[in-house]
Amino acid sequence: MNKKYALYIVTAIIIISVVSAAFIFNNYNAANQTNTQKNISVIDDEGYTTNLNSVPQRIISLAPSNTQILFAVGVGDKVVGVTDYDHYPYNFSAWIEAGNMTSIGGFSTPNKETIASLNPDLILATPVNDPDVVTLRNLGYNVLVLNPNDVNGILKDITMVGKATGADQNAATLVNSLNSQISAIEAKIADANLPKPKVYYEVWTPPLMSAGGTSFINDVLVKAGGINIFGDESQQYPVISSETIVQKNPDVILLPSQMANTGEAPFYGTVDDVKARPGWSSISAIQNDRVIIVSGDLFAEAGPRIGDQIAAAAKAFYPELFNSP
């Protein structure tokens, strides 16, 4: 091989190496830009469009259910602020005391000065925060409002949060898993072909409030194989009368347990207090001892534990199907 030909070969190898390195470098940059410089547009549950010019790195949650979604889709490391009522999937109170997380205040009373000090590039809110949402948006913050009224709405919100935070694939995997869990519960109930129980879910008292047909809790009860006795109410959480409950004669009464981080007793007192309400002794659920306490935190949160909510309700309705070892 003469020297001139060898020089050609060496030169060609160098050129190929440089081009290959440039190709790899450019593709590496493109991958990084997907994570940090991605233009994102999302429409929240109130129809508001939020445009993000990069994947959020500092996120504040104004509701426990929103916090759970963020951690479930794998972006919990970007959460810098939560409410005093957040308790799942971690002990956030301990984190706050240790200085590893910041409290932005109460569920309905977020501290806007604290929020500003955290310099968030995304805030997840609920309709409870609507007055604050307007203020925060006017101050230039990106705010998404989550307000699902059924199970599909919760799954869509998980997808929306995944898109907004650059965690699309994680969100899709979670939604698929939840759909499988819920479908398995529904199939087991359908195969058993048992009578559907009439259900009363108590949201609050006084005044007495229950879950109406436009609430996500109604959809939980239905997917768990129950018939919500107030499913025909158009309000999410209508005020109802004791006499109407007696008249509708539920087979099962569900009472939410004490909420975490409140230090308060359940609003209804005890199961015995409920059974002793005037006129309630004639209700089938009372007579058959089917007044059942479910997790107040679980049933109050429209988030990634929706499959567990349906499972808990199904267990209450059909113990013969779901209590077996």
C-alpha cells in the first residue's frame, strides 16, 4: 500500500468518526431537549389552555389527590410544595418538619406568599382553589385545575398530568394498570350475577349530604356493583333529608373514617350513633348490620388509588366474593 493511498484511508476514517460523533451528539441533545425544552399544551378540566415551553421542574400541588397523581406518574422529585393535608404516598408532615418539603397551607387556604417563594413553573389545583387560581394566573403562574366527575375523568386527568410533566409513558402505563384492575372487579361481579345492593354514601352531616350522580364517588359505587340511592341527583354532593334516606331504604350504608392529619373524630360520631338516628331502625342496612366504615382519605381523593376505592366498595357490597382468602 503506498503512502498516498494510506493517507486517503486514514482521512476517511477521521471524517467518518467526526460525522458519527456529531450525529450522536445531536441526537443526545435532541433527547435532552425532549425532557427540558419541550413545548407542551394542555387543556384542564375547566377548559383552560396552559402552554408550557419546557417540562416543569418545580411543581406545587394544592390538593392531596393531585399530589398522589404526581408521585404515581414518577415526577414526585419535582414537587416542592404540598398542603398540610397531604399524607400519601409518604409522610409529608415529617418531610416538612425535616425541611425536605414545604407546606403551602390548607387545602382551601393556600399561602400565596409561600407559593411565590417556591418559584413554581406548574401548580395543580382543584375548583376549591378557583379564586386563588385567578390570582395565581394573573401573577403569571401556570395553573391546571383538576375536577374529574367520574372514573374516566380521573384517568384522563392522570394522562393530562403526565403530558404536562413530561411523563406521558408513565401515565399511560398507570392508566392501563388501573383499567385492568377495574375491569377485573367488574367482571367478577358480573360473573356472579348477584342482586345489586342499594347504597347510601354519607359525605357529611349536618346537614346530611351524599354523593350525587355527577360525583366521581357515584361512579365508584356503580362500578363496584352498587346502586347509589342518590344517583339521580344532578348535584355532585346534594343536601338530602333523613326522611328521604329512610324512604329509599338502602341495603348498605358507607361511612368515611376519620381523615388523616385532622385529629378530629368522624363527623357522624360512631356507627352506633348512626344506627340510633330517629326512624333509621327500619332501614335494611341497619337491620342487617351493614353499616360499613371505609377509608375517608381513600374515598375523598380522586386520584391514582381509584382502583382501590372500587375494590373497597365492592368488598363492602359483595363480601362473599371479595373476602375470600
